[in-house]
Amino acid sequence: MHDAINAFLLGFPALFSIVNPPSTAFIFHQVVADRAARQRNELARRVALFSFIVMMVALWAGSYLLAFFGITLAALRLAAWCRPGRLGPAQCAGAARSAQAGASSPSRRR
């Protein structure tokens, strides 16, 4: 039981960042702004339930999936640390090229 509590306390903050409720709340609000209050409440319950299911499946089945594929926790941490650093500059450069192409082409203006 002690191991389960430790796993939960270690994993929950990491899984919380995957679901990211604070930023998702703003998106949810914009999507359901034109709905009735009853529909918004029902959708909010469903989103909360699905988010909880995703977090629990990742928490309880994640270690088994990693073991099945032979991935160590250290390798996963290293990959999680390296990946955003590699993608960030490429995405920024791509956005800059798109902005330059759109500004120089009058046919692309809306």
C-alpha cells in the first residue's frame, strides 16, 4: 500500500501536466460559450471523467507498457527532456518563414 501511495504522489503531478486543466479551461470556455448552462455542465462532467480516466490509465498501466517495450524510466526522462529543446527552434523558424511568405505574397491576404 505504501508503494502505491508513493507512486501516486510521484506520478500525479507529472500526469496533471499532461492533462493541463488550467490552460484547457480557457479553451473549453470558448468552445461551449454558446451552449446552455445544462449542456456546459454535462460536457464539463464528461471532460473531467475522460481526463481522470486518461490520468489513471497512464498511472497504472504506464509502467507495464514501458516494461513491455523495454524502455527504462531514465531513458523516458531523458527523451522527455531532449524532445522539446529539439522541436522548439524548428517550430519557431517554421512560423517565421510562414509569416514572411504570407507578408510578401499579396494573394494570401484575407
